[in-house]
Amino acid sequence: MSNFDLSKLIRDNIKNVKPYSSARDEYKEISDGMVFIDANENPFQNGVNRYPDPQQRDVKSQLSALKGIATDQILLGNGSDEILDLIFRVFCEPNKDSIITLPPTYGMYEVLANINAIDTIKIELDSNFQPNVDAILDATTDHTKLLFLCSPNNPTANSFKATTIENLIGKFSGIVVIDEAYIDFSKEASWVNRLQEFPNLIVTQTFSKAYGMAGIRLGVCYASAEIIAILNRIKPPYNVNELTQIKALERLSQPNDVSEEIKRIISQRVWLSCELKKVSFVKIVYASDANFLLVKVDDANLRYAQLIKSGIVARNRTNQPLCNNCLRFTVGTQLENIKLIKALYNLAG
């Protein structure tokens, strides 16, 4: 991508957008005794009466140290979905451009494309749940701006081969977005480590999975400083609230706890996979690099309904491409996993 020109991919109207300057964007340092009469806030202190840091500097500083990447290469969002939506708005012209997704995959890529009036080109994964490079490149046109690679993939749980991803990044003419929501459960290295090699690469991660903080809605985007700058230009001024920033900082100060939980989930994933294979109506338990297992059964609709009656909510993926009669089981606590297996044994008779 030596001839990569980011400006050719950015929408013309976005290039000319003058970002909203919030009150808290206008200064960098806070000292004791400062009087804030700039933002029309309620002056009575209760911990959240002031607007949050619009650039989430403390959280970015912690992530910078953790990931070994500069703070100007980090964007935080109200969940990864907000970040994905911002990426659409920067690079995709409504009713003109297109994206490529690789079903079966995370459904929000197509939902966001529809919301933004962007065409979705679907290139199914092969029988091994790997991208078909030739088909992807053949489907690419001058108006194909984004390629979404979810690795480890949801719902198949596998990682894409690094050589395949590198091939796609190098040959795709637009922006490649690698969704790494489940990367902490995989032995594969994060593509955050290779951002400097690929100016057309964006990597998204989340606090919802390994960090166990789905309730605070915090997504993370890593990219070149140039891409982050243009995304910052159009993000809402206070898109990450104060409580979310506080909870994120608390969790980032507990790396040993996070690591231990990841180890326990992976250990339970191995156990659950072994036990599922003993259930008579289970046909295939697919290998997993995520915190869930994709499982092929005899009749997914029947087994899903039976589990509901047993008080267990799984995810029925049978209507997804390549996932006929497949259920998706999130790896729970040891007790939850035992309850699942007992329920399945009871259904098997």
C-alpha cells in the first residue's frame, strides 16, 4: 500500500466538516481552584454534574501503555457499534458506495450499511470458515470502500489465517476493518501490532467480552493517526460518559483479574467442548478461538425451544449461511456450563 492515499477514500463533505468544539475541548490542563462557568452545567457537585472529558485522555493513556500504541491512534466510542457507524460516515457515500462482508458474520455491519444507504456485497466464507480472497477481490469495485473481517469470527468462533488477512489488506483498494472483539480468547496476535505496516487498516476491540464490561458500552478503535483524526472530527462531543470512563479505568487497573478470568473461560471452553461431543444429537462442535462455541445439532429449532423451556437461553444460528442446524453457546461459569450439559443430556434421553 505504498501508494495509499487516504484522502481519496474520505467523503468530500467530511473533508470539509468543521468539528464541533465543546467547552472542554478548549483547554488541556486542569488545575486546582479553576472555576468552570463555560458549559452551562449545574454547579452543585454530585460527581457527574460536569461534562466528561470529550477525548477520554486517562483511558486512552492506560490503553496506550497496555497496547504499546500512541494515544493519537486510539478512538473510544459508545460501544463498537458507534465506532463502526462513524467509519461508515467517513468513508461511504450514501446511495453510491458499497462494503464487503463475509457471512456468516456479525450482523451489525449490514444493519449499519442499510442505515447509511450503503450497498452490502456478501462473499460467503468457504467450507472451512475462511475468506475467499479471489472472490472478494473480484467483487471489489471503485465504489467498494470497506471490507469487514471479524477475526475471531462471530458466529463461527474461528480466526482467519494471518496470511489470508495480510493478502487482503495488501490488495484491497479501500479500508480493511478487522473486528477483534474476541481476540483475547485467541492465540493469534492482534493486528494492532501491525498498524504501522498498513495505512488502510482499522482494528476495533471492545470492553464487552474479555473485560466483562458489556454494561458500560465502551468500544475501542485503533488506526493511523490520520484516520483517527478524521473520525474524531465527526464523533459526538461527549460520546463516552463519565461513569463509563471511571469504570473502564477501574478495570484497566486490574490486569491480573482480567487475565485470570480469560484463563478460566478458556479452560471452561475446553471442558464444555469435550462434554458437548458426548451428547447424542450433537453432530459437530467447531473449534473456537472465542468465548463461545458453534455447535451443529440434529434440529436447531427444536433444541433451541427445548432449552428455553429448560430455562437456558442459547443463540439459534440455523438461518445463517453455513450454519444450518447450528446453535451458539456462550461459555459461562462452571455452574452454568454444568447446567447446560445436564439439560442437553436430559433432552437426549
